Amino acid sequence: MTWHDRDAEDVLDDLDSSRAGLSESTAERRLAEHGPNRLDEGESTSALALFVAQFREALVYLLVVAAGLSLAVGLLPGSEPKYVDAGLILLILLANGVFGFVQDYRAERSMAALRAMATPDATVVRGGEEKTIPAEELVPGDVVVLTAGDAVPADVRVLESQALSVDESALTGESLPVDKRPDAVASDTPLAERTSMAYMSTAATKGRGRAVVVETGMATEVGGIATGLASVEDEETPFAREVDELGRRIGLGVVTLAVLVAAIQFLLTSTDVVTIALTAITLAVAAVPEGLPAVVTLTLALGSQRLLDKNALVRRLPVVESLGSVDVVATDKTGTLTENRMTVTRVHAGGRTYAVGGDAESADGELRRVEEGERSAASSDGGDVRADAAASSDAGESRTDAGADAAVDDALAGVLRCGVVCNDATFDPAAEDSLAGDPTEAALLVAAAKADVAPEFERVGEVAFTSERKRMTVVARDRDGYRPVDANGDASDGGATAYTKGAPEAVLDVCDTVLVDGGVERLTEERRAAVMERTEAFAGDALRVLGFATRALDAAAVDAAVDDGGVADESVESGMTFLGLQGMLDPPRAEVPDAIADCHGAGVRVVMMTGDNAVTGSAIAEQVGIDATGALTGPEVAAMDDAELHDAVESVDVFARMSPDHKLRVLRALQAADHSVAMTGDGVNDAPSLRGADVGIAMGQRGTDVAKGAADVVLRDDNFATIRDAIAEGRGIFDNVRKFVNYLLSANAGEVLVVFFGVLLGSALFPGLFEGDVDVLVLTPVMLLWINLVTDGLPALALGSDPKADDVMRRDPRPSSESVIHGRMIASIFGIGAAMTVTGLAAFFYTLADTGDVVRAQTVLFTFLVAVEMVRIQLIRGRYGQPLRSNPWLVAAILASLALQALVLYTPLNDLFAVVPLGVDGLGVIAVAGVAFLALGSLVERTLDRVVTDRAHS
């Protein structure tokens, strides 16, 4: 069915709906009928498929073949099938598969939970009441409310539009936003020109409107496109790509070593060919970290859950890497550094200044005149102007001739009235918790209520606010007899008043006159300068300042400027009369100064980018600990060439009067100077900056859906302290990934080196000793697989849950060019592997020489490797200043691994593994070798640290 060519009321009838929306019961029934309003993401991977995937590695196939060879050898004359070896190989393969499955399954569930948290919301009308619900719960017939910045949540037919405009480039490719109106269009109108419709995956860029949902989910236009597309695979993290590449390189090297080991065994020992092949294959499988990418992804997913506990929703896992290298945070002021609870504390009207008392959410509070230079909003000896202002508001005619004092009160009422009419927030002084909407606009309503200014009006048109214009105008018919102070238009017979609010300089730009001392005077340069001087004085007290103006319009002017959709053109903003100023305070959040100090201590510079003027921005910056020296404004940024801006961004920390274009240019200048930048934003036009930043951070409470969709991280509390916490957690998560990778690779390297040099040294030191039934010189294939199972399993996973180090915010940021596996780590991996080889083979050959028992020597080496890999964990963590007790999960994992090893040694399982119980002598050898390994390992780490330090200072 086509919807764009039909009258809006007919569409509502066909959907059995109304402008009051659906009832909850009807919506529930339709949700069951139509299903969730979401696009299919392809078939999800089942638990069985995840489990089977653990055994699809080529090297695992080789082990299965090796197990088969162990059985097939029984077919040879004089040989017996090796049932125990084959069974243990398959059993350990199964256990490794279970571990891998658990890792992948938890990662899949964690990512699903994160995706669910990122699901957008929609404002819907149910039973005549507006409410916010997940967009997935929308059904055909729902009436939704769209405002600038909202993502269109489904295919909808426009019912009402107040300058509503939608960016449909994602669907149609058209670069310019499309104005939306409720009027039907011809049935053959192309998709890109259907002004009566808005479609899923597009975004409202300005204005507001209401629309009825006509299609949801896969029935939408974008759903039709998605139907023919294959599912897109999840984005692979840089960690996974890097580790996967390293795994392939290690695999190639290990296969080469395995061939060498096999050749040496064949030439220098009497081991049978089947065992030689089995050993070589097992060595390759034991050394290649094929499970690393999955475990890294799991570690990042679990870390993202921790970030969520800190009110930071990570939408893309790779951002964790970027969080660790951020060295500049470019942040908004309002709501991020401040409480976003605006309170009008000063009004300037008619040449007089008034202090406004009371709190931010109550109509209780007095307005008093204050003397020149008085700074405290709570102290003044002036009279209460509340009654006079109220009387002025109720007057049926202009009072410009009523005397100086009356005119001052009339001017005050005019400024407050303008703040009420030119407003989209709501406030009912008689109701509890009824304040809703933008905090700045809400503060204007509360200030007017404190003076009993409550105008009655009908809104007929609007010129929407944009970040470029920095002002908003509403055309309204006054229903209480009010006429603006200039009284140039005819307020009767269809006439109206244009009310404008915005940045004082932007409002002054459209004014010809100004209200001064009871009369309307020409706006001279001197008077303009006086207004801006007052603005700067307010801003010096950290107040956000708005200017207000009006203009009377006759009926002809209204008809000419306002179309049927309520869109007014900018002609209504010419020739206005400037009324005055309102200054409001948004105090800094109490926790922000400490958070900024922590960032500075971590080598992270904090830059403020605000739409307020430089004086206000600098005042707040100084209060929270940001250097306000040399603050720049957006126009100054625009006037600079690239070279000048490149120099400026290295020394300036406060940028004021910034538009989204200015922000994007500063961002690019910072990145060109090799900074890794995290940038905050909340508006539609902030999306390019959020997308371009190394870490884009959207505001969860006041941010638009478009901004959230473009961001990497969404702050659920809009608080700068959460950015600090996210950086700290990101650094901690990155540390854990490095610990895990270091531990796993160094353990595998040690095992490879032990087997390789064990064959070489054993053949040279003990020629002819290994004859007869001895299968392998140092370790059996089953032993190698078991070591990997008990050391790469629980302990490695527990490292992923390590708490962040105490000094995580006392280090400089990691260079963004530095990979996960850097030169020092590679040196550590092979240095520790060498220490493990030296001490382990010393224990092996000592036991062999002392007892002449190869099996006992194998058992000592087998147990030694399990034990020292537990020691290796703490060697790694010690570099981060973390005692073992700081991670109870790790302690439990280590104890479990040692208990499993003891189970193999001291139960009948020892027959299956071909090992013997160790007494005090054997355990003593392991202890001495372990202490030697600890000393050598510590020496390796200290030497590497010294080399790194020397290079840094050279």
C-alpha cells in the first residue's frame, strides 16, 4: 500500500489509529503480530555451531590424525595400538574445545548485551500521553514525535510539521535535507521527493513534528534493501588482527622447528616414526596461539561491561585501544563540566539589572533590582518587582508612557514574556516534577513564573534555531491583549508578534531599536556596545547570557512570512526591538575539578569547546582547572589559516562561540599535530566531529540519536568524570590484554624451546641412553597438551579480569602508533622462554643424571613447566605493581591449575600420563629450579626496563 499520496486522516483511519496514538493493549497486540521493529542481522550463531567451530583448525585436524596414527600403529608387526595416548589426546582436545567454546559464547553474549544497550529510543504517543520506549517496540499505527537530532525510527507518514527537515542521504543519496509537510503528494512521486513521508535510518535535522508509523522492521524501505544483502560480519578488532597475524607467523616458525625436531629425533634417537610425527604435530599445536583472537575479543567485551558499570557504553570494541592512547579530551561545557541545571540569576531590561532568587525548579523566589557592580543574586536592597511585573504582563496595552519605574517593570515583563513564548520546554508551577525540556529554556520558564508572567498565546510559526544563526524566532498571536513595545504593527485582525531569543550578538544583528529608560530608541553603536559590555559582565560571573527582542507584525506580514506548515522565513526577524538580557548559571559539577586534575596527571590535556562566549567559558574553565589563557572564539578560528591554527591548538585550551564546523576544524588540527583526541558532542551537526575523532563520545541524556549513532562511546550520565573513568578503565583493559598475550606467548615459546633444545642436548649428552620403549626425549605429546590446557585456560582468562593498576592514571598515554605487541614484549617473550628453557632442562638433566630414570626426569620437567608458568603470571603483573591478592579470581585459577597437576601426579591418572609421583627430592629439584627461574626472569625484566629507560633518555 502507498501512504504518501493519501490524506493524513485517511492514513490514520486505515491504520485504525488517531492523533492520540494507540492504547497500550492495542500496541502489545500489534507487536506480537508484526514482530520487533528492527532489521534482521542475519542468523545468529548457535551454541552448537560455536562449539563445532572450535575443532575446525587445521592443526587440530592434524592432532586427530595423530591420534589415529597412535591406534593404527597397532597394525604394524610387533606393535600394539596406543589406546591411552590416543584417548588422552582426544580428551584434551575436547577439554580445549570446551574452554574455547566458553570464551566465544561469553564474548557473543557480552556483545549481544552491549548491542541491546545501544538500541535507540523513540518518543511515542500512547493514549494521548507522550512516553519514551525502545524503537524496537514501535508498531504500525503508533504516533511518534520527531525533533531535531532524532533518528527516524520507522517508516512514517507526517501528520504535523513545524519546520521539520530530514536528512535522507543514507537512503536516497541526496545531500540536502528534505522539508517535511503533512500534505499528500502524487502517487508517482520518487522516494527522494516524498515530502509527506520519513523513512527508517534517516535523521531529523531541524524543527519538530508528529507522524504515524506505517511500516516497521523488514517491511520498511531500508528493510527491503537489507533483504537482499548478506549479513555483515562483526568488525574485527585491531588486537585480533594483530594477534592473528602474529599467530600465523609463529605457526610458520613452529612448523619449521617441528620438522627440525622430527629430523633430529629420527637421526639421533631410536624413537619410532609414529611417535616422532605425533611429537612434531603436538609441538606445533601447543605453540600456535590459535585461540588468542577469541580470548582478546572476550577480554575487550568483559572490559566493556566494566565500562558500562562506570556509565560509559562502548558501542565499538576497538575503541578500547584508542582510549589507552588518548592525550587530548575536547569536551563540551554545559552538562558535561557543569550540572546542566540552568537557573536564571540576572535579568537586564530597560537599563536596569535584576537579581532572581530561588532554586532551579521552583516558582518561589523574588526578583529584586541590584546596584551596579553587585555580584550576588541573593543580596539586594531593591524593592520587590514581582507585583509590578505581573501587572505589566496582564496589561491590555503598552505602558511605555507610564513613567520611568513602570516602564522598567514593563521592560522586565517583556524580557520574561519573550523567554516564555520563544520556548519549547514545559513547566507547571502547581505540579510536582513538571519541568521538562532543554535546561536553558526550562530556566526561562521558571524565571517568568517567579514574576507571575504567564502569557496566553497561539503559536503560528517558527524560524528554527541553528548553530550557525545562534537564534530562534517564534511568531505568536497574543491572546491576552499584549502588544510589543514598538507597537508598529496591528496586533488585531490576524496580526501577531515575532519573539526572538539567542546569543546577544546574534539578536542584536536583527534589531534596529532598543528599549531604554521607558522608550524605544535607535540602536546605535554606543548602545550596542553597552549591551555587549553588560553581556560580558554577566559572563564574567560565569553566567550564560541570552538576548531577547520582539517585533509587531500586521496580518499581511504574517500571511507573507508563515506558510501552512508553520515555517516562517527570516524576514520576520528584521527591524526588531532589543528588550534585554537574561543571565543563567550552570554550576560546575563537584567531581569535575578532581577528574580534570587526574587527566592532567595522566598526561591527558583537557580542552573546552563551548557555544557560550569566551568570558563565560573562561570563568567556568578556571573554576574546574582548565587553563583559560588566550581563549579563542569560533570566528577567530575561522579566520586562521591551517598553519596558524596548528600552532594555536598546541597552547589554547578554551574555545568559545564554537559551531560544529569550528569544532571539526580544531579536531583536525589537533590530529594533524599527532594528538589522539577524544571529543564530546550531542547535536546532529556534531556527528562529523564524533565520527572523525579517535574516540567520539556522545551524551546519553541530552544527546541526539544521530550523535549517539556516530559516537564510539555514549555517556549515560553526561558527566566529564565518566570520561576520566573511561580512560582509566580503557588503559586497564589494554594492560590486561597485554598481560594475557605476553603470558600466553612466553609460555608457548618456552615449551617450544624446551622440546627443541632438549632433543639437541639430550642426544649430545646422553647418546644411546634413549633406546627401547622411550617415546620422546623430554616430553610426551600428551604432556604438552596437558600443560597448555591447565596453564592457557583458567589462569589466562583470570588475567582478563585483573583490576586496573594503581598507577594507571599516573602514566603518560600510550603512543597511538604503538602496537599491542611491541618490541619490549617480544624481547620479554623470548627472554622468559629462554630462562624457562635453561632452568627446566637443568632440572631435567640433573634428575636424569642423578636417577637414570627418564620417566622421573620427564615428570619433573612436566610439573616444573606447569609451576613456572604460574610464576610467570606474577612476573608480568609485578611490572604493574599488582600483588597476587589483588585478583582473587586469579588466585583461584592458579590453585585450580596446581590442583589439577597434583591430581595427575598422585592418582591413578599418572599411569595414563606415563608419569610417577614425586617425593620430596623431586619437588625440591622443582623448587630450586623455580627459584632460579624467578631470579633469571626478574633479571630479564629489569634489564629490559633499563634498556627501555636508557633509550627514552638518549
